[in-house]
Amino acid sequence: MRYFALKNDFPELEDRQRVIKRLTSLKADLDEKVPEKIFNENVLIATWNIRDFDSNQYGYGPRTKEAFFYMSEIISSFDLVAIQEVNEDLYAFNRLMYVMGDQWDYIMTDVTEGHSGNGERMAYLYDTNRVSFQKVAGEIVLTPSNLINGKKQFARTPFLVGFQSGWFNFKLCTVHIYFGADSGAKLDQRIEEIDTIAKNIKKRAKRYDENLILLGDFNIFSPEHETMQALKKHGFVIPKGIEDHPSNMYKTKHYDQIAFMEKKGEVIYGDQDNSAGAYDCYSKVFTTRQFKDYQAVVLKNLNDKLTQQQAKLAAETDAESRKKIEKSITKFESIIADEDQQKDYYKKEWRTFQLSDHLPMWTELKINFSLSYLEKIKSE
């Protein structure tokens, strides 16, 4: 990481010391919670939906300078990270890559067009000292006979890329499955998307006899829900510590998953207590107790939103629309006038657009097959 960038971003000593203190605390916590990187022995694969990174279409941003250092520290704890919700404007993403440093590289898609695509990209960030790109990359496009509901492509196009770490050669396919609704036709579409990509990846894995890892934001409710069954029924293996580990910031949903369709004998899971899990970044940075440090920024954000709503009201002539805008204005005025409501807004909304409303999820794999290979060729 380019820690020296802290000197330019935080010229005021007090601010720099505050950020470094939190960064140091975050680093120590990650060292404890995430497995150590061991050369030629393991690889740490992760997935992270970074909320609206970084269109600011919902008006909560832009992200603060310190957020990029916290995100970089988290990502740097892993070797290869699938990122969802990278937006069309790459200014924030490029800022993240600058802080990450020269040993990190990436590969990403163009934006998925259409309303459901939300102008999002899929990306992989990888540590070039530990992972190599194998020159294979492509988006999953369905044939006419396999379309969702008989007529649709995926809302956001899955992205498949080949990598290698040590002896382990594999392909990753990252997804951001359609959310829709909790019931009815929109839930059916979500389930069908999961079922379709799982079926597609299983077919590829068997055809080419290769290791395929399906990961990302599946918008799965729980391990028992039919959204999970749509994935598991195709024979995917989910590492211990992933399937039953909630990945939203409130630790109530199992949206994110990492699932394996493996070549026989070539996927060896880590056997430590921390070999898989979801990291709670809010235990160290942007905590509820740190609200006072961000109160001025939060108030500015609230006042900006209030001003925007007032301008909309002045231009609106439809009676029903005016009622909705007036209700929104009343809400923002109430929050601005009450510190407890400001804290709640900070906790539930504002800070999720600094980091995310999802937690990064990882799994550790062993990548040294040398002994088993020597044993194999000894008897050939």
C-alpha cells in the first residue's frame, strides 16, 4: 500500500494521526482474523460487494479520503478479490488502485447496459506477487434456449476469468444476482438466475475438467432458503464458514457466497479456524462510537439532500409528487434538528456508502501439490 499518500491527503497532523490510529487498529484486527499469507502454500480468495462504487447516484457521497485507505487495507489482506458494483465512472476505483500500490492489478468488464444492469461493472483485484492472470476472460452470455424466463439475459452479466496461484490453476466467475423482491415473480427471477448460472458453470467445469469457483452477491436469504437450494442442487461445495456466515453488515442475511465445482483432488481447503469467514470492518472503522468525527460531514450531506428536495418541490406541479417531496423534506428537517436521529442516519445509511452494506467474505485454499505430484509420477 502507498501509505505515504496519507501525508498528502491529510496535511493536518491531527487528522493524519486519527486516520493512522484507526488504520493501525484495522490492520492488527485483520492480521488476527484473516489467515497469514504463506508463499507458495496458500491463496486467499475473497468477494466484496462495495456499495455503489462510486456513482453517488443516491447522494451519500462522495467517499471520504480515509475510506480508500481502509478499503485498501482490507483488500490487501487477501490475494484475489472479486468486486461487485463498480460503477461507470472509474475515478474512485482508480483512486483505490493508486492507494493499493503497484503490485496490485485488476481486470474488469464494461458496464452492463439497461435498467437492471444499473451501470455496474464486475472486477477482480489481484496481488501480482501471488496470483497470475491466465489470459482467459469473458462475460457469460446465454443462448436463446437458456434465457431467464425464456426471454432475458442476466440482469448483470457474470464475469469469468482464469488465474493461477502456485500449483493451483482455476477460473473464477463472479455474479451480482438480480434482487427484485422477497416474493412473487421477481423472487422467481432471482432464483432462476442463480439456477441458470450454477447450471452453466457446472457444465463448463465438467466439459473442460477444471476448477471453477462461483462467487459474489447471490442475494441469498439463508442457507435453508430456496435461493440457496438453487445453487447447491447442482453439486457446488461451499467451504465451512461460508454457507452459514451472514455477509450483510447487520449479520442477518447470507447474500454473498463462494462455491466450488472442483477438479478431483485439486481443491484443498484451509483447515484453520479462520480459513473462511466474513470480516466485520465496522468493528474498527466508521464505528458507531466514532460518529462525532464525522458529524459535520453527515450534517453537510443532510443539508445538501434537503436543498435538493426543496428545489424539486419548487419545480414540481403534480399534487401527489409534491406530497412525497414534502414528506421527504420533513424527514430531513427532523434528522438535522436531532442528534440521535443523525447518529441513526450515520449508522444505517451514510457509513454504508463509505465502505459498504456488505462484509468482505473470504476462503483460504492450499496451493502446493508438489508432494502428491511426486508420489503420483513415482509409480507411473
